[in-house]
Amino acid sequence: RKPATVSKLRKMKQDRQPIAMVTAYDYPSAKLAEEAGADIVLVGDSLGNVVLGYDTTIPVTLEDMLHHTKAVTRGAKQTFIVTDMPFLTYHGSIDATLQHAGRLMREGMPQALKLEGGAEIAPTVHTLTQAGIPVMGHLGLTPQSVHQIGGYKVQGKSAEQAQKLLQDALALEQAGAFAIVLELVVEDVAEWISKQLAVPTIGIGAGAGCDGQVLVFHDLLKYDAGGPAKKFVQTYANIGETIRGGIAQYVEDVKLRKFPQQKHAFQGDNETLTSLYG
Ligand code: KIV
Ligand code: NA
């Protein structure tokens, strides 16, 4: 299977072929996502919540993203990988932004970067794409701005909000973004925006009118990410339960001396013992 490319993703939209994106944060999750056929693997800064145990994505650093991106790109070599630029790494000088983007691309080696925000970051998106870095946009509920938004709230509820979202999406497309994530956007608005863009939209909690979907690994597999089940998530497995059960069985076996058995141990010859103990 050949990895997706920016142009292939655009063609998928034209052909009305849904794009399936999933997050991954380490070697095994990336390898499994690739084997499962995901079109895009996203190293989301949601790693702050689901892997590192923070309440928001704000504490996630460039070093955190690098560390996890390196593992993901080693695990999914035949998949288009996108990495989030973390909080405050693309809002200063363009030099600083390029330095951060450069480190992510050179050291992490993903195929693209994702930035949260609309028209206000369009010049940054333009600079990065001009430098040869594919950029994915992210609109609607943008978790890095949660304190400004005032919570994890559905976006695009009023006509005014919907118009603003559309203008932001068009500004990102104009600036060169190859795709745009729409997070927690009213279904009709997400569909309306998707129809006016040439580049694909990837929805999360944004309904079926988007050109693709994304879910967080830990949510879709119920891998104890904490927090109540979200309305927009469908769980396809319960690996948290499987892992807890497996470890509980192991702990019990150790305590009952059922593990290890003879087949798990190594036998030397008598000479070994003689040389060790005389
Ligand atoms: O960090 C993340 O997982 C994301 C997706 C939810 C789009 O940005
Ligand atoms: Na993110």
C-alpha cells in the first residue's frame, strides 16, 4: 500500500472517498494504525491528555511532540503522518516559528504539520507551505485556546459564528493548507464549509458532511483516557478492560506461584552450577 500524499488526499475529496485519520503517539500504536489502513496518522497534542495525563494540551512542549513523533514515524513508515505544532510554538516571530517547524520536520520526520487557528495564522501557514511544509489547519473547537473559548463547547451555533468559520477556512485554504480539521462544529455548518473548499475537511464531532473523520486512539479503543464518554465518539474496542484484565491475571498468577512455570525458565548443565558454586 502506498502512503497518501497531499494531492491524493485532495483527489479523495473529489472522488468522494472518505478519509480516515486516527491519532497515534508511539511505535506500537502507529504500527497498528498503519496495519489497520488509516489514511493519515496524526501525532496529536492530545497526547497531553491521553498519554501524559494533563487536563489540557497547553503543557505539551516541542520536546514532547518530537519525542512522540519520532516513535510514530518509526512505527508507520508507509503512512502519511501529521504532527501538531504545540501551544505557543507558532505565534512569535516567523524565525522562531520556522525554527520550531524545522525541528519537527527534521528530527521527527512527519510529512506535515497541523496548526490551530484561522485567518490570524494564515500568513504563518503561507510561510510554512512556501518553505515546502504541508500544513493542515484546525478550526472550530481549538483546544490550545480552551481558556479563551471558555470550555470544550460546540462551535458554529450562530449564523455569525458560522460565517466566521467559513472565512477562516477559506483564508487557510488560500494560504496553502492542504486539509482542515473541523472540531466540534455544528453538522450543517461543517457540511456547508466542506462544500465550499477544494481541500478536504476532516471532522471530529462535526458530523457526516466532512470529507474525512478523525478520532483519538484512546477514545475509539477505550484505552482508559479518563473522562466521561463523549457524544461524538464511537468505541470500537475496549482495550483498557483487556489490559487491566491481563495484568490482574498476571499479578494473581505471581502471587499464587502459577507463574513462571518450568517452561519459562532456563536450565544449565551441572558444569555451570559447579563453576558458580564450586
Ligand atoms: O490532538 C489531536 O488529537 C487533534 C485531533 C483531535 C484533531 O488535534
Ligand atoms: Na491537537
